[in-house]
Amino acid sequence: MAAPGGAGGAAALWSEVNRSGQSGDFGRALKSVNKLLQINKDDVTALHCKVVCLIQNGSFKEALGVIHTHTKVLTSDSITFEKAYCEYRLNRIESALKTIQCASQQTDKLKELYGQVEDLGLQEGSYELCYNSACALIGQGRLTEAMKNLQKAEDLCRQSLSEDTDVTEEDIEAELAIIHGQMAYIMQLQGRTEDALQLYNQIIKLKPTDVGLLAVIANNIITINKDQNVFDSKKKVKLTNAEGVEHKLSKKQLQAIEFNKALLAMYTNQADQCRKLSASLQSQNPEHLLPVLVQAAQLCREKQHAKAIELLQDFSEQSPANAAQIKLTMAQLKIAQGSVTKACIILRSIEELKHKPGMVSALVTMYSHEEDIDSAIEVFTQAIQWYQENQPKTPVHLSLIREAANFKLKYGRKKEAISDLEELWKQNPKDTHTLAQLISAYSLVDPEKAKVLSRHLPSSDSMSLKVDVDALENSPGATYVRKKGGKLTGESQQKEQGQGDVKKKKKKKKGKLPKNYDPKVTPDPERWLPMRERSYYRGRKKGKKKDQIGKGTQGATTAGTSELDASKTASSPPTSPRPGSTTALSSAATSNMIPPRHQKPAGAAATKKKQQQKKKKGGKGGW
């Protein structure tokens, strides 16, 4: 057997490389190539094969390192495509573009890669080019056109892959996953979050091998969930940590994912993790605003508003470019604390925004809430002055003048509103609404001036009111009568003049008299007073009812004294003596009386009979 370093050993290794390459086992092929390079470290073919094996295994950085290490052996013409492809996959777009442009010969592979790197206006004859064109349109914000291109790319992909009998439906869906991912992203941008979520989850169920695609989809789902459904977000965030993601995504995409991780940590009350992630982002990008905002938000969740404002203040001094956004956030925090006046001071310190209509509106509203009308008018004045100097007589300028005048009139500042109204009327003398406001303001300040200005109002003859006077007079509304003391109009006036029916008088209702009313007896003058307040009230006898308890026969009712006194009527049935009575009964009256305990109460038999009937009606069932 020949030694490994001999010609026979090299031939065997090359055969192994060939077999491994055909079977797609590039890891095994790489081992054989490395053995060949041990025999000859400057073997151009072996070096080229090593680069290809590394690319097939996704090791783009190592492949590019081999190219840079052996620049003398691997000439630019022989390795241009592989170099540009590695740079493209490592998101070094400018380097890839430069490498392609410097190639001495533009092969088909380089042209296709060029289309991947930059929009060349190539015809969209394949689904790959349609997809690339759609991505460019998304970047330009032309979402509707981008969706049409993606739908075209989907149709072309299905058509081209279905022609191959060895391709299954699962293979087609796996190929379409990246197209569907972009479709879902457009839906998300358009606010169709439910449709986007459904499509995102369908792609995840396919378990595509592209870790970059999975990371982007998982990140987008996290952004849709926000502070809701955090359990699902915590599962999805694992997909963004897959190995090799950093080579598949751009730097901007990776930053967005890390930023969302920090927000998720804040929503799940992982304060330390949130601070760690945001601090790492800030160290990588000291000028970036988002990490600082996350830290401030976390401090606010911990009720440390003062520290949050201090953090934002320090950052605004270090990064003047972000000062406006930082101050807006600081003002929001001040409002949340109830310090509206301090928030106004912060907002007015933003020079580039203080004259904007939105800022003016916010400041005026806040000052009005604090009842600081002078400061609100000052905001109007400064904004109007800025437009007078920079953009005079523009729609925004005139709109601010009108709003300032309306505001001053609302709060009774008529003298201050007059100058604004005069300026508006000067710009448009035909504006009768402004003239009317101006006359109204002058009427309380300078009546003579108001009379002079009123001459400019159009006459009633020249005004096309389009009112039918006859129809108005004959309308049902003319039959109504004015309030008491006013004049009568319409039909009521005719009736008053005797031309119509005589107005009927309302009959007074007679008061009802008591049933026992006797016209011969003088009514009690104290009848309207409560019984206790009348002069002849002597109060109730104490213990009267108490003494009656347990007296008399069982079931007997309380009756009048005359009914109980047997001495007054001979025909009355014998009864028990009245409880508490001081008059003794005669022996003749009491000799025939039955003792109280031996008497049967009246109606006792009837009551017992009724109870028996009720029991019979109830049946055998118990109560």
C-alpha cells in the first residue's frame, strides 16, 4: 500500500472528495481536502474545494478567511463568485457589490448574484427575481405593489417546482415559506395582524431549515404580541437564538431582535435582564435612542420617575441629535406625574418644534388646563411671529391667526383678538364671518368703529337667503304663542281680535270634602296641625296595651268599652271584665258569667273546619 504522501494516496483522497461531493456529505469531503492540503498546501484545486465545502456547510466567515489567506494562489478571477457570495451571506453588501463589479468576466452566476445584491431592473421571469423585486418595493413603502409581486412569485414557484416529479408538496411549501413570510410582514404593516399571525404560525409549523427566516418570523410575532400573550413570546424568543442566525440577518435586524428581547424582559418583570440587554445595546451603539428609552421605561415601572428623567436628560446632552425625542419623552413623564407646567417648559425648549401646529395645540391645551391663559396666548404669539418671518401668509400662518383670535374671544380678550381679526380680514376682505367677529369685538370696545365696519357688511337684498316668506308664515311654527307678556302671533292673534273662536276658560276643580263633613259645625281651626301639636292633646296612656296582653279569651279582639260593659245592655252576651277597669260589676251581672278560660273564642269552630279542608286539599304530601 502506498504511503499517504505518495501519488496513490492523493488519488484515493480525490476519489473520496468526489464521492462525498456527489452524495452531499461536504463535511466528509472537507476532511479529505484538508488531508490533500497537508500534502500540498498550495494546491489551487484543493483550496477551491475547501472554500466550496465551507460555503455548503454555512461557514461563510471561514471560507472568506481561506480566500484572504491564499490571495497569491487563489486569483480573483477563479474565486470571484465564491468571495462575493460569502460577503453577501455575511451581509457585507457593499463589499459584495464591489467584488462583482471588479470581476473581469461577468458570468451567469455573477449576474444572478448581482441581481440579489442590487435592483438592476431585470425582467421578473423567475420567482427569485419577483421575490427580490417585492423586497425592494417593501423597502420603498409600496406595499400593494410588493404584495402583487409576491403573489406572482408564489405562482411561478409552484409552476416551476411542480414540473419536477421528484418534488413533493412539502418541498414546495418549504420553498414558499420565505415568500409567505414576506406576505405576512406586509399584512402586519397594513394592520392586518390576525391574518399575519395566522400565516406566521403556518410557516413555523412547517419547521423550515432556514434559521434566519424562523428568527425574523418569531421576532415579528413578538412585536404583535407586545405586552400580551407573553408566554407565547417567551417560546418564540428561543427561535431567535438559534446557531448561525448572526450570519443570516443584517446588523439592523439583529439589533431589532435584541431590542425586542429587552422589552419582553421588561414586560415579564425581569428587571435585571432588561437592564443587561439594554446596556449591551447601548454599548454597541452609543448614539442609538431605543436602548435609553427601554432603560427609562424600566425605571418608570419601578416607580423611579426622577431617575428616568435624569437618565434622559444626560443622554440628551450627550446626543444633541436625539434631543427632541428625548425631551418629548421627558414631558410625557412629567405629565404622568401631574407636573403639567414643567412639561410645558420642557416642550417649549424644543426649538425645532415649538412653532409646529401640533406643538402649539398641545401647549395651548395644557396651559388652558392649568388656567394659565397668558402663557397660552404667548405660545400663539411666538408661533405666529415665526411664520410671519419665515412663511408669511401661508395656510398654516393664517390658520394659527384664526385659532389665536378664537381663543382670545373665548376667554374675553376682545382687545387682543381685534388685531388678529383685522389681519385676517385684511387678507380676505370678502370673509363676512371674520368681519362679523371683528364687529362683535369692537362693539364692546369701540362702538363707533363697529358702526363704521358694519357698513362693509352685505345688504339683506344682496344676500341670497333662499327663504320663502309666505311658506314660513303659513308653517305650523307660526301657531305657537310667545311667553307670557309677549305679543300674540298667527292664529292666536286672530282669535284675540275676535276673528276666531273665543278662547275657552279653564274650569276650576272643586276641592273634595270629608265624608263626615257637617256644614253646621265649625271646622276645627287646629285641624291642619299634627295631633301632638294641638292644644287639646293630652298624650297617650302608658301601659294600656301592655296590660291587655294575656287578658280575655284566646282569639278575642279588642273592642270598645261600651261593648264590653254588660251593665249598659241587657242583651249583650256575657264577657270577661275589662282589664284595668276600676268599676266593679254587680253580683247579678256576674252570677251568670262563664270564666274566661272556659269560653270558646268566636269563630273557633269555623276556623278549625277551614284548616281541615285545607289539609284535605293538600293531599298526602307533607308541607
